[in-house]
Amino acid sequence: MELYYLPCSAPCRAVQMTAAALGIELVLHELSIMNGEHRRPDFLKISPQHSISTLKDRDLVLWESRAIQIYLVDRYGSSGKAGIGDQLYPSDPVRRAKVNERMFFDACILYHRFVEYYHEQVFGGLAGKNDKLVELEEAVKMLDMFLDGQPYVVTGEAMTIVDLNILATVATMSALGFDLTRYQNVNEWYKHMKDVGAN
């Protein structure tokens, strides 16, 4: 199974963490967007949207990290570590719906606002715009509300793929200097998730 990825990409790391949780070894192909490698003709044959991350599993090619995460769990969750598949992406329709809801929250709100605020700083060397920071802070406040009184992003005692997804986003924000300490629930969850990853 091959993954075309960027090490600094939060969505790529979410895919890698999902694969690791399932005990799946990926063959990694690093792409440099600065050198335009995601627009090379050979890569565009695999991924016409030139999306990173892109997964190639035999004849299947998938792009969009969240779709890849779901596929990995659906396809390999039952054959990997005991019970981990149903834990990561529950088969119960109500619990799965909540995971999906929070995955869309990350894709459409949290990660989107993260990109809106930090992209020009990281790739253009420009100062961050205050209105974009305010929007990002509002998204983190929503996440803080989701985590109130519970150890994971979706209610329950088990980590799901949405925790891995949002962890990748939050870790990148933290690495870029976003102050998580103002959001108690997010900060505690982040520390807990780092402890889970270390063990």
C-alpha cells in the first residue's frame, strides 16, 4: 500500500496515524509542493486533482485524507489489532454519525480556518490576518465545547479516527505557535492524545 504525502501536512499525518493504529505498513512517497512534484504528469495520472494525501492500494486510488482513513478502517480494521476497527470507526449508526459529524467539522471548519490563517504565513512569509485568527479561535472554542466532560472528541471511552484527524490539525497549530492553554478541554485532550501516542 503506497501513500503519496507531505511530512508537514496534517491530513497526511492523520492517514499515517490511522494506518499505524491498524498495524498497516505504508510505502511512503514524499512529494515536494515547492518543486511542483504534485503536478508532475506521472502523479496526475494517479491523482488528477493533484491531492496530497493520495493512497494506492492495489488497483484502488483514493485521495482526500478522511476518505482514506475511513477506507483503511473499513477494509483492514477487522483483520488488524483485535477490535480496533470498530473502535476507530464504529459500526453503530448513531456513534458513526457523530464521528462523521466531527470529521466534517474538522474538514470544513477547524482545518479550513487553520489553513486560512496560517497558509500565507507559512508559504508567503506574510503576517497573519487578525480576522482569520478570530475565526480560528472560534473554531477551537467549538472543539473545546465538544470535549467538555469527555476524554475524546466523540462521547465515549474510546479514541476514534476523528481524534486522529483533529490531533493532526491541533498539533500543527501548536507547532506554529497557537496557544492551546486558553482552551482547557482541548489542552487536556491534546496532552492525553500525545500520551496515548507515546505508549
